Amino acid sequence: MHRFLGFCAAFLMLSVAPLLHAEERPELAVAVDLRHVAQDLWRVDYRFAQAVTAVKLPSIGEFRNKEWKVLTPGMDMKSRADFDVIASKGKPFKTASVQIRTFDGWSPKEYVSFNRFGDGGTSVYLGHLQGDVEQGGKTLSMHTDFKLSGLAQENVIAPPTNRLHPGGVRGYAYFGPAQAVLAGAAKVLIDPRTPQWLRETILDVGAKTSAYYEKAYQRQLKDELLIMVSIGNVESSGFSIKGGTIMGAGQVSYRVEGKQVLIDHPKLREYVSKNVAHEMAHIWQLAVSRGAIGDAQDPWIHEGGAEAMALDALAQTGLFSEESVQAYRAKQAATCEKLGGAVDTYDGIYACGLMRFDKLGVGIVPLWRSMMAATEASGAAYSQQMIDTIVSAK
């Protein structure tokens, strides 16, 4: 979690969802029917292509214990260390149904399960409905096919499909009165409560950095891109952004909270600009036909890489002054020094990840351009070995 050291306290959740599969793990087709049945009530029906003995969903704090209710007779849900498990006392089953109430909490380093919009709409993170299934002692990944149904007169906006892994992790689906609008190559859905300064910053920085990335890395977007912005509790202190890029799912989602969201201040514009540029860098890291980010890949590579790509883009587009770029680098260098250069903590992934790229002695644009070409040619994930090979050849 990044701390913004200015006139206010601010926190950014830049979690990037891991792909929910291992390349070697077999998959099972699962139809998932998500229905909005009442204002704060949702029903999810799972239909499995083959009988399974359990559904294993990665734990998300207290979300499922607090707001999920298993509807299928004879079945229940139990929480383990890392998973919430739905089962029927060891008996095989081909369907399972749960009722979910809108959850306003969130767990650090996880995506927010629900975002409320000022127009009365709600977005639901579909990734929290996905995971694995068990067939006896065998674990399989869900290959999910979603069907989304809203209330009467409610518009439903589905997130893009996962291009790099069809049937894999999905982003946020919106249920409400709004329609997404085109902004360049992206579709954008912005909460009507969003202050003008924040709307301007997100759209302007997104457009300018996207144009720069396309030219610098000589790649056009391969994903349909959907950007969502919701405004949460403006009564709380400070300023915070939760959310980020849903890897492989063609989506960036933000929930902004805190009293200072109502303040148009240069420091806040700079803070938001840096993070929009970072998230758009992730989108370009995925502008490949295969490869990119895998399960076992060190997160400092894509997070530290996005930090370096963002600073370069902000400088080259004139969105940041050289002084602002160097001030941010100095702050991250100080953080990394306190961590002893390690990338095994959340802060280290970003701060020390950036420092590692800065110390390579290779420009971030030619380096990542080569990494994109390498991952696309071989199908291998971005890795330390890939970086070393490219740097040694420069």
C-alpha cells in the first residue's frame, strides 16, 4: 500500500489479481448465472459440466462468512485457511446456488467486492465468484461462462472477457441506469458524483499516456478496455483509491473515497495522475497475443515495471515536471533502502521493483519493448531470466 506524504493522508490499493489458474491445471466448464433479485440481494447459480465434490473460492476476508448463504439443500460453506469451500458432505453435485447480500467492506490487498454508484447502480467483482473445483482428490480450475441478469429496467454492462485466458478471471459487471460512453479506445463509466477535477484528470491522463504507450511500445491495445470510477464514502478523512487493473480482463476499476475527493489541489491531481499512468502501463504490458504474466512470476517485475513505465510516460507527455519525477524516485528509493532492497513485501514490490529497473542501465522503453516481443514469441511469462537475457544482449 502506498502512502501519499502531502497535506493529507491517502492510500492506494494497486492490487493486481493473479490469474486463477496454473498452466498445467486442467479445467472444468462452469456456467455461472448471476442475477440481481432485489436492491441489495443477488443470487448465483453454478452449473458444472461434470459432477464435483467441492467448490474452492479464495478467501476474501469476512465477505463470504458475513454475506453469503448457501441455498442448495444439504450443502454448506466452510472457511479454511486460504479458501471458502462449498460442499455436500463429500457427495458429488452438478449444481450449487448461493444468495449474496451487497457487501460494503473490503479486505486490504483485495479487490472491493461491490461498488455503489451515485445513480443507484452497483458494480460486482465477478472474480470473487470464480475459483477451483474438486473432483475427489483432483483440483480443477473453473472455466467460467457468465450470464448476467438485472432488475427490471436495469442496464447491465458486462466486463470484457479474459483474452489471455478464456474462461478465466473477470472484472466488474455494472447493474444500474447508466450506459458506458466511448473515450478514445476505451469505454468509460464514471459515477455522476465524481468531481470535475477528478473526471478531467482520469480522462486526460488516461488518453495522453495511452497515446504515448502506443507510440513508444509500437503496440495497439489488444483488449477491449472498460474503465469504471465510483465514489464511495466522502465523510471519511483523507483521500483513498481502491482498485486497479484486472489483469487479462481488459478493465481498470477505481473506488475513490474521503473528504478530500471534493478538493481540487495540484498534489491530488499529481497523485491521481501517477496512478492512472501506472494502471495504463499494466494494460500495455498485456498488449501481447500470449505470454505476459503467469502465476509464479515475481510481482515486482510487473509492478516495478509499471512504476518505471509510468514515470517515463508522465515525463515524456509533460504531465509531470522533471522535478516531480525525481521527487517520486527519491521517495521510492528511500522506502526501498529501509527495506534493504527486498521485494518480498507489498511496499518492496513497488519501491524496490522500480529501483531494480532503474539500476539495469537500459532504458525502460527498449527494455519492455524487448520483453513484450520475447513473451509473445515464446509464450513464457515475464521473468528475471528474461530481463537478464535482454540486458546482457544490449
